[in-house]
Amino acid sequence: VNHFSTMTRFLLLATALNSWLFSQSHAFYLPGVNPQSFEEGDVVKLKVNKMTSSKTLMPVDYYKLPFCQPDGGPRMDNENLGEFLAGDRIESSPYLLKMKEEMYCEQLCLSNLGLGESRGMSPNKVVKAIRKEYHNNWIVDNLSAASKVEDDSTITTRYWQGFPVGFVAEEDHKAYIHNHVNIEIMYHPVEDQLNKYRVVRFTVEPFSIKHDFVPVSDKNEDITANDDEVPRLVKWATINNPIASCNQNIPLSEREHTSYEMVTDINRVPQPASGKVLFTYDVHWVENDELHWASRWDIYLSMDNAIPAKVHWLSIANSIVIVSVLSAMIIAILLRNLRQDLARYNRLATDEEKADDLEEKGWKLVHADVFRPPSFSPLLLSVCCGTGAQLLCMTFWTIIFSALGFLSPAKRGFLLMAELLFYVLMGVVSGYVTARLYKTFKGKAWQYATICTALGFPGLSFLLFFSMDIMAWSYGSTDAVPFTTMLVLIVLWFGISMPLVFLGAYFGYKQDAIEFPVKTSSIPRQIPDQPWFMGVPFTLMIGGILPFGACFVELYFIMASVWMDYYYYVFGFLLLVFFILIITCAEITLLFTYFQLCNEDYHWWWRSFGTAGSTAIYVFLYSFVYFQQLEANSFTTYVLYFGYMGLVSIGLFLMTGFIGVASSLWFNKTIFGSLKVD
């Protein structure tokens, strides 16, 4: 009962902490992000980022397609390490936006997209991108573009994945490009600054308009700017029979912005993704007195309530039910049985009971073998546990800092940088845990064990990352990391992480070996035949399904964030699910360890590691189910997706495996420490 009440108090405390963190994410804005204010007429820069597709999973540079470029070519933003690793390539654009200045059908450029679609000929780059469902990702004042899509009956605004390059018509199955965009920007007047405004929302509504135009021989520059970074307005063509927003004969005061009705008029046709195309755009400014700058990311992070918070609460409720059931089983089986076992083992036996000792069964009989080092590779188990402890600490600190608001989508690349930094710093933990365990196992090759810890999982990760990088280079994807960034990763690995691993190992070997409450005999006890349900396949199958069931809903949203460009920012929920995962892995491992010892099988080291670690097997199997949502059909996509999901699963296996070993070690020391042994 005391155990159950403690568990209940923990869950209530965790729920309260989660609610506080969730409310805090709305109560204050991301630390370290300063607002930018504009005066009327100030240039508001529009930047372009990589183009993404859920079909290929390979982002490509925006200017890989023949889009309009700024004078002098696009300029790259100063990007951090995390942005490079995420494949972001933020560059300047030729779009000119000025605070509170309306623009109607401004001409951007003329571009030749290539040959039209015809049987027997290879399609041009733009057609390929449209058929692979690539999306543009634009940025204004560090705010990502939302996409507005309109049809005859509805208007849908989506705050993730950007807006599509074009579309494939259902009638003729040909590709058409979005060559006109309505750029709608909401702004909020600054309360304490006169005539100052801040951008609070950025929406793009793409259209496909086949302009009937005649190129002009001498381009008329309406605006001449001395600053090379400020785009210029240029008249590229004369439009015949223009839509109302492009009609120069209508005064600006009477002109309307491009609308769905104008574009879909009976006399209008969309622009095929081929030949010479005139690109145009509208700019519409909307004042919003209610939406403040500090809250402008809320609708992105909640994805306009596309996924209500109730879903996450139901996930938490499901997880708490699983934890409660496991806790009840521990109360009913472990505590009751252990109390009876200890009472029976520790009382003075009568002569009749001593005569029956030869037939006695139970976990007491393995007291001289229970802490015997693992029969298979103690060094490998030590290395795996050390790496698992490192990943566990990295995950914990990353979630904590994210839940407190220090890591967010507004700070592009910071989440990846934080994970990398915490992993490198937690090398001390990895070296220490490996050293303590290996010394406890009476291992002699301590230098080899430390080197394996420093090079094992990081080496596997780097090898996979380098292979994927080569594949990305061959594809021309922005996922290809520059050589200088690769050097930074190598310096972090060999210059910081490896010395910290050796530092932790030094302190670990300086410590005494872990003390056990009972002595280990020199001759191993023979293990009797085990029932089928105590075999490795069954324990792996059951041991992983409950922890996976406790966290699979949040896993879905995390995978959607990674592979489908959704926003994920409910780190308060994730923190609670993380604690529940740890508790579930520990409890299920304790149950199987107790059953194993009761059957006089003392080989629990690797078994406990595999029982909890089998959660990762279910995660990897679930990745096959999730992959069907991506509609991917290329070999490159298969290798990319399953390569990284395999690496994530290996990391999760090591992390949860360490939880299993640590909890079983604590459990065995506790119960055998309470045992009176002659």
C-alpha cells in the first residue's frame, strides 16, 4: 500500500509539473529572442529556405529550380551548426516588401522553366519537383510562412510544411506551377513606441495564372536602391488582358488584390510548368491589435489546434493506466511474495524443515551466484550501459531545457545543437558508468573498454551519417553537410567528447568496485531447465510492448515532426511521458528478474538489459507502419528513413537497456541485502 501511495503521489506531482510547464510555454516567450520593430516604409526582408517533400525526404536548395533570383545572386544567411545539420539553407530573395505598403501584381522576373511535358521526353526540373510534391518554405522576420488554400467552398490555412511549388491537375494530369503569390502579413503596433510595428503573422496564398504577356525590350526600373541587399521593382513584360489586380488602368486606390475568383474565371487557365513564365506577387498588410508579438508562434506550435491538447492528455491517461497496472502487479506479486519469502528464509528452521532443505526452491538458492559477472562479454555490457547512461542524461537535459522554453522553432537549429552539446558533455557519465561496472566485473582491459565507449556508438553514428551525407551529395540535397561542418563534428568528438569519456573513466576506476551484500562462490551453480515463458523470445516480446504502449502516441507526433515537418513543442507532455517510460521499463524488468531468480536462473545481467531494451524493437517495427504515410517510393528514401530510424532504435535500445540493468541491480542488492545467509 505504501508503494502504491508513493506511486500515486509521484504521478500527481508529475502531472502538476507537466501542467505548469505547459502553461509556462504560453506564459512567457522564448528566452533570448528579441523583437524587431519596423517603421512605415521600412524594408521587411523575405527569405527563402530549403524546399521539402514528404515523398523523397530529401530537401533541396530553393534556387536549384529556375526561380527568380535577387540582383547579384542569392546571399546565404549566417547559419549555426544545427541549421546545417537539419539541412536548412536560408537565402535572400528578390521579393520587395515595405511595411504597410500595399502591392498589386508586382512583376518579379521572367524565367524559362524548360520544355513542356510530352511522352518520351524527360520532364524538366520544375515538373519533377511538383510531381514529388515539394513545398516552398519562406521566412519573414524569422516567422515561417503559413499556406492558404482556397477552393469553391472552403479556405484552409495550414501552419506547417510551407506551400506547394505547384500542382498536378486531375483533368489532364499535367504539372502547373504557382507563379503568383498573395503575401499577407499581419502586424501589431508597438504599445510603447510611436509609429513602430512588429510582424505577427505571415501567410502565402499561391495561385497559378497564365499571363498573356509581351516581354519589354528595356526593363523599366521603378525603384533604384543603393543597398545591394534591397530588391528592386522592375517591369519585365506588358500583360495583355490582365486580371483585375494586374490591370494598370485601374487606379491603385480602386484596385483589389488577386483573388480566387479572378484566377478561376472562365477565361483564365493555369500556368503550365514549362516555357517562359512571368512571376508576380501581391503584398497585403493587415493590422491586428489583439495578436501580440510574444504570442505569434502559438498558432504554429499548436498547428492551429489541428492536434488538440486532449489527444496528449488521453495519451498521458493511457500511460498512467499502464504504469498503475504494473505497479499493482508489483504490489500483488513482488511485495507480497518477497515479504513471505524473506520471512520464511530468515526465520530459524526446525529439524524437520532442515531435512526438507534439499527440496527447497526459490531465489535464495542463487545467493552465491546472483552477482556473478555476466557469462557473455562483461566488457560489452559495461560499454552498452555506459553509452545508455550517456543517452539517458542527454535526453533528460534536452527535454528539460525545451520544456523551459530555451529551445524552440523560433531558434532554428538550437534543438539539434543542444542534443549534440549534451551528448558530448555527458561523455563523463558514459566513461564513469563503464568504468564502475567493468571494475565490478573484475575486468582487466580497462583502456580497451574506455576506447570502445568513446568510439563505439559515436563511431557507428558518424559512419551512418557520413554514408547518408554522400548519398545527399549525389542527390544534390541540402541535407549534404559541408566539409567544414563535418570537421566541427570531428573536433567535438575527438577534442571534447573523447577526453571527457576518459576523464569519467578515470574517476570511475578510482572508485571501489560496487559492493554486493552476499559473496559469490567460485563454482557456478547449475541452472535447471527453464519453462518456455522464461525464454529470451517471450521476455523480449512482453518486456517491450508495455513501455512502447505507454509512449507510442507521443512517438507518432515526434516522428511527424522529424519526417513530415510538423511542429512539436509540447515538451511538458514529453517530460511526463519520459518519466513514465523510465518507470515502465524499470517495473517490467523487475518483474521478469524476480521470476527468473525464482526459477534459479542467475544470468540476469544481459536478460534485464534486453527486457527493457526490447522497447526499441517495437519502435523500429512501428517505423515500418509509419513509413506508409510518407508515400515514398525511391531507394534513396528507403535508405535514409530506415537508416536513421535504425540508429535511433539502437540508441533507444542502449538507453532503456541501461534502465533495466540499473533497476535490476538495485532490486537484487535490496532483496539479497535483506537475506540472512549462513
